[in-house]
Amino acid sequence: MTELLLLRHGIAEERCGDRDDAARALTDEGRERTRAVLARLVQLELGCSALVSSPLTRARQTAELACAAGLAPALQLHDGLAPGGDPWPLLRPLRQRQRLALVGHEPDLGLLAAALIGATPGSITLKKAGVALLELEPAGDAGRPRGRLRLLMGPRQLLAGS
């Protein structure tokens, strides 16, 4: 079984007119909550064989925390996970019995999840430090894999009772 774990970056600095959006970093609260979410994902045995992240600072920092928590062995940056990027090429080389983590942004991760399960665009939204887990089937005639949504949780639900 091939799985895809989608992880939205943690809470980041507010947008500001004079600050480059790509350089916005995680806040202290964002790092703390993200670490707790990642520890819970590891506790739930949702470790991944590979992790690919948007190159934007807040996503890269989230991915670095994921690797430090033991969710994945290393991270790779890919422009396809930057806002408005094309993440589909990342799914082509997936092998059976592999779980891939993608760290990125909204609305892109939600749109990807919705497309994979055949849902209406905009019907899935990931909260900051939220996750979606999808089980993927091999690519069909259209050349894109299809999926089943197995988990969609925000940090509050993930951390409840942990």
C-alpha cells in the first residue's frame, strides 16, 4: 500500500507589506505546536520513507522539525510544493509500500487531497500543523493516482488525549 501524508506548515509570522512572504518563519508557538504534532505522528507510527517540502521558510522549518522528530530520515525541497506549484510530478515515482510526506501550504495541499479522492476543489482544508493521510492506488488512465482519505485532523484533534 502506498500512502501520502500531507502536512501543512506550522503557525508562522504574520504577513507584512514590507516582508518577503517566502521568508516568513515559524513563530515560537508554531514551533512548539508543530513539535507536539510531529511527536504524536511518530507515536501513531506514521513515519515516512521520504519527506519533500516547499522551499518557503515556514514549510522548510516544519520539515526540519519533522526530520528531527524522526518522522522521516531526510528532507528534500521542491518548488512544486511552493504556493501555486505543481506537486503532481512528486507522486509519479512512488513505489508500493511507501509513505511519502509532503510539507506545504493551503490551499494547495487541500486541493491536492481533494483531487486525489475525487472531491470538489476546496472541500478539504488543512489547519496549520494539520495533516491528511491518503491511501493511493496506482495511476489510472489519466496518469494520476487515485486515493482514499484515511485521516484529516488539525493539531487540536491530534493532540487531544495524547
